[in-house]
Amino acid sequence: MSIKFKNVTKSFGDSKVVDDFSLKIEDGEFVVLLGPSGCGKTTTLRMLAGLESVTSGDIYVGDERINDVPTQRRDLAMVFQSYALYPHMSIAENIAYPLRVRKVDRNEREQRVARVAKMLEIEPLLQRKPRQLSGGERQRVALARAIVREPRAYLMDEPLSNLDARLRVQMRGELKRLQHQLGTTTIYVTHDQAEAMTLASRVAVMKKGRLQQFDTPLNIYNHPANRFVAEFVGSPSMNLIDGKIEHGVFLSDSIKIPIDRSDAAVTIGLRPEHVHVSTAPLDGAIPASVYVTELMGNETFVFLLVGPHKIIARAPADFRAEVNCKVWLRLETDKAHFFPKEHSTDYTDQKQSV
Amino acid sequence: MKRTRIFRTGWLVLALVAALAPVYWMLTISLKTEVDQFAIPPKWFSFTPTLQHYTDAFVTRSFGQYLLTSAIVAVVSTFFALLIGTLAAYALTRFRLPWNLDHKLSLWILSTRMFPAIVTAVPLFLMMRDLRLLNTKLALIIVYTAFNLPFVVWMMRGFFAEVPRDLEEAALVDGDSRLGALVRVVLPLVSPGLAATAVFCLIVSWNEFLFALVLTQTDAAMTLPVGIAGRVTQYEIKWGVMSAAGVVAMMPILVFALAMQRYLVRGLSLGAVKG
Ligand SMILES: Nc1ncnc2c1ncn2[C@@H]1O[C@H](COP(=O)(O)OP(=O)(O)OP(=O)(O)O)[C@@H](O)[C@H]1O
Ligand SMILES: [Mg+2]
């Protein structure tokens, strides 16, 4: 089912937590709500689930306006950040709960539980109680309880946040396959940009309750709509240098870069992979000193100082340089992003107004 | 180290003796002949036991009836207090009422237990008289339900507050109704608390004396405590009969509390939230 937020606002007392939020999600999409802690992702999801009232605006599932439909009749499935497994029921009973409530008969109930248990490889756990499971197993059970019926959409609130790094990467892949297999619209909340990039068909970036950009992961990465998105997406973060362009040259403290743009105060943004480090002097290169290097195995992050600026570069794994060693930088200025200086515009593109 | 242990054990023994001595005395009196009861020096252990007081109380006199009345009144009033109080407590913990009423109401409810019971005894007597409910079990059931309600609300509020909201919300999203979520998810999790509350209500109703004395005078409606006290008359005090009835009155509570002990230990809701 398609899902549509139309100018949705949520206030708790005087504080606006979600502000004029509009988003149209197509049927079958995997959309990730991405944003820093406290930006209103959970609140948005809870409004969709009916666990929080909408202060103003409308939410649609398919063509139905659901603002006033009670939670139990919205036919959505949600995976809670805390998993929210019923502690007094066995795993099998937990998974069967949505079916039991819908008065599905016992035989079919058991069959469907067995089927999802097999799909998620939790068959041996069915007779246990939630407290006897590990975090990763609980997470699977929570997923199983969501997919045991065919809801109109899945809502997931940071379901992987409590798993260790390895399990998280593994579950990430499984989630993606599962969604592909089921083809059900999914809204997934996270503050982890790597999760967003890998899972989403489209990412909605939020900041302080406002939508910043809604696009494919690749477009978010390559064409960030504003400074906030540019900085938030990508690891290590994009280099941002404040300065101004005068007569075709970008000027900032000790940096001078020829740029073919009209005069303005701008922030220039360059991804670490577009900064190339060389230990030998190059023509037209910017001199810098090495602050520290971090070997990642397949590549090296080089933290550099150029005057007062800190710049991060990606270098090959065999790159070696001592601390404080002098190096030269070449910037791929054709890949640079320009943002109005120190002033982040909110994303209100024409094509997004639903 | 050792000294404190002896000290502690000593206190425990003292407390135990203080608590159990009257019970032991009552038990022996109920089994002694009237002559033995007043023997000086008192016969602590060596006397010939007799069941005459028990037959006197439950066969000759109508203590069996009082027992039944007590049981009916205690069980029924406990049931209603739990039913109403649990729902009220749930609403008070889960729903936000305008003007902060959810907090204020809780305090008002508790305040009804702050004045001495005797203050309400006379108005209650007059009301029950006008309703023609004097000397009926219904009067006691109504009064005990009302009397236990604030307690149930306050106990259950605490237990409900400990149940993570996520669980109910998950139940709602899974398609259950509010009531369904309460019955299938929340109540099982608070069942130890519910059991503890029930035990307390039963004990209070079972032991209640003042309202029962004011509201009932006939054999048909009299509860056990009133019946027992009634053996103190101007002319004689039936120590044996009173003790026998007292021993019997004590039994159900004792058995019940022991049976419930398992539930009174909490810990069921562990593992609900990941951690
Ligand atoms: N019931 C509430 N009453 C008042 N303020 C609330 C309530 N729920 C959330 N908030 C506030 O709304 C803001 C957004 O909360 P929300 O839980 O949606 O953030 P989030 O984006 O999910 O963050 P996180 O990544 O930390 O989970 C926060 O500042 C929070 O303090
Ligand atoms: Mg959240």
C-alpha cells in the first residue's frame, strides 16, 4: 500500500516535534527515515501506527485517510525498538498473537507460525520464553510476529540498534532480502546512515522534525540538498570549508582554489574520496600536514591540517605518512558541492509537495 | 560477627513468641475444659484435650452460619473491588485526563481512607436503614467493596506502571482491542500483584468488625467476628466457644496466604524489554 503524509505536524505542548512533514511513499517501497537522535523519527512512525495523535495534517494509507482510525484497525505491523515481546507467552504464542486476535483457526495458525519460523530460522526456539533468547533471536521473533500476517505496511523502529556490529550487518542483508521477497511497503527508522544507504530504495533525511531531502541513496550521497544532509550522510563525513568566491577563486584562510562560479560567500563540500594526498610536491597542489592516519585495512583515512582547517582524505591502504609529515593535496573540484554559507536551507523542492 | 548473629536471632525469637503466644493460648483454650481454662498455675501443655467447644460453636450454636456469611461477603466484595479497582487503576495509569485529573483523582481516592472508619459508620447505618438493607449480606458487600476500592486502585496503579507501555502498544498494533490487550497481555503480567491485592482485600473483609457490628444484628447476616464478640455477654463470657470459633476463623486466611505465597513473589515481567 502507498503511504502519504500531508503537512503533518506534531506538537507536545509548545514544542513542535514534527513540523509540516510531507512524504509520499509508493507501494512496495523500502523507505528509511534517517536523522540524528531526537529529530522526530519515532514520533512520525508512531503517528502512522496510531499510537500518537496527529496535531495537524493528514496521513493516508492507500486512499484511506487514517488520522481517526484506531490503531487496531489500521492493519499495519510494527517492530518496536524494544522488540516488545510478550514475556509470559512462548515464542510460538508471541508469533501467533496477531492471528489469534483475528480469530484465525488453530490449524492455520500453527501452519503460518511454522512457515515464518522456518523463514527466519527460529524453529528451535518456538517453545522458549522471550527472556531465554539473545538479542538477535528476539529481533527475529519480533520480525516474525510482524510478517506472520500480511499487513498493509511494515513499520520498523531501529530494529537493529541493539545488536552487535557483525550481527547487524548480517540482519541488514536478511531484512533486505525478506522485504524483496514479500514486496510489502516498509518504513524503517534509523540514525545510522550506513543502514539507510544499504537498505533503502529511498531515504528521507530529517532534522528537527523537518524533512531535508527525500531521494534514492545514490542521489542523497551525490547530490545532497543542503549542508546538513551532506554532512550527515557518508562516513567519514564530507569535508566542509567555509570561505568565499572572488573573481573565480575560492578563498579561505590558507586555501586558494580556482573555481568557475560567480562571487558569493559559500561553504565548499568535498567527499574524502575526492581529496588526493601525495607525499611528493605537485604542481598546483595545496600543502598540508598530517594530523594522524587511520588504517582501515582496505584503505587509509588521512586526517590533515591545512592552516586552521581539518580535512579528511581517503588514501590507498599502502599509504604511509608520519604524524606532522608534510604532504600535498589535490582536490577534485568538479566533484565539489557548494552550499550557501552557514545557512542550511530546508528542503522544499517542488516535486515533493504532495 | 557472631555477636550480631546471636543478637539478631534473639530478636527474631522474641518477635515470634510475641506474635504466636496469643495464638497458642487461644488454641489451647479452645481445647481445654472450662476447669482447665482457669487452672492456676496455667496448664501450658498438659491437659486433656476436648472438642466440646467446637461442637458447641458449630453444632449447637450458629457459628457455621456466621462462617458462611463471612466467606460470601469477603469473596464477593473482594471480587467487585478487584474488578472495579483494576479497571480504574488501569485508566488512571494509561490515560491522560484533562486538567491533570488523573493525578488528582488518585489522591482523592486515597484520601477516602485517611479518616477513621467510625466517621462513616453512622451515615452508612442510616443509609442502609433507608435502603432497607440492614441485616443483609448485600449491605456488607457494598461497604466492603467501597472500603477496599482505594486500596486496590493504589496497589494496582503501581503494578500497571511497571508494565512497559510498548507491550500494550504492540498488542494494539497486532490488532487487539484495548480490553483484549488488558486481558491477554497486561493482566497476566501483573497477576502476582493482583494475587497480593486479592489476599489483602480478603483479609481485611474477613476480619472487619466495626461495620459488620453496626450493620448486622441477626444470625442470618452476622459475620464471624461479630458472632464471636457476641459471646461476651452481661452474664458470662464463653471463652471456649470464642476460642474455637477464633481458631476456625484463622484457618482460611492462613491456608490461603500460604497457597498464594508463590504468586506473591514477583519477577514475571523480567525479560519483557531487551537488555
Ligand atoms: N510523549 C512526549 N512528550 C514530550 N516530548 C516528547 C514525547 N515523545 C517524544 N518527545 C520529544 O520529541 C522529540 C522527538 O522524539 P523522537 O522519539 O521522535 O525522536 P527520534 O528521532 O526517534 O530519536 P531517537 O533516534 O533518539 O530515537 C524529542 O525531542 C523528544 O524529547
Ligand atoms: Mg526513536
